[in-house]
Amino acid sequence: MDLHSGQMSPLNSAMAILDSVRNMNDNLSRMAQRVITTLEDDLDGTEASETITFSLDGAEYEIDLNETNARELRTAMSKYTSVSRKSAARGRLARRAGTGGAKDTKAIRAWAIANGIPVSARGRVQADVMERYSAAH
């Protein structure tokens, strides 16, 4: 502190700010975190119950659907799958089990919008947006 003016010197001011930031970081590192994953139906935006993976013409697809939409997809496909052969999974990566890799899309969309990042209102969140969200959290 400057004895003549009663104000902190720039160095003391910077050190006080640094101490404040360190205290905030210490408090944040002690906080528990719970991540809740919610799938969003890619057709109607409601909560999805599963991710369905399928292939057509050499391209693999994934779609998140609620029970009703998943049933409708399976019913529509059953005409073809009932008379089809299953092919070997040559060179493909193992399918992910459950939804462990899924993220909370509503939170990601809200974060993207708050940060000025364009994001679709429904459906799958773009990979680059997911990566930027992960890097920020």
C-alpha cells in the first residue's frame, strides 16, 4: 500500500487478484460434480429411450428415439429384416454399450447458444460443438 495516497500499488493489487483466483480454484476443485445424461429423440425432440444403430448401402447410422418411434422404425424395417441375411461385422468397431458416451444435449445446446456457437434446435448435436463443450468443461 502506498503510504502517501492510501491506495494499493499495481503489484499488490495484482497479487491480491491472484490470491482471489487461487481461492476460487481451490473451492471449485473441492466441489462434487454429477453429470446427468439425457437422450433427445431425433424426430420429435422428446426424451429418447435408446440409440438405434443401422446400416444401409455401406453407410452406418445412429438415431436416438423414444419407445414409440423406435417401435415404428422396427415395424417399418421388419418387412425387410425378416427376409434378410445378417452380415458379419468385418472391420467394424464394437458397438457402444448403453448410453455411457451420450451427453446432456440440452445443456450443450444452452452452452453453445450462450457462447454464440450455432447449434441445431433438434436432432444430433454437431461433433465440433460437442468437442468444444467437452474442452470447456
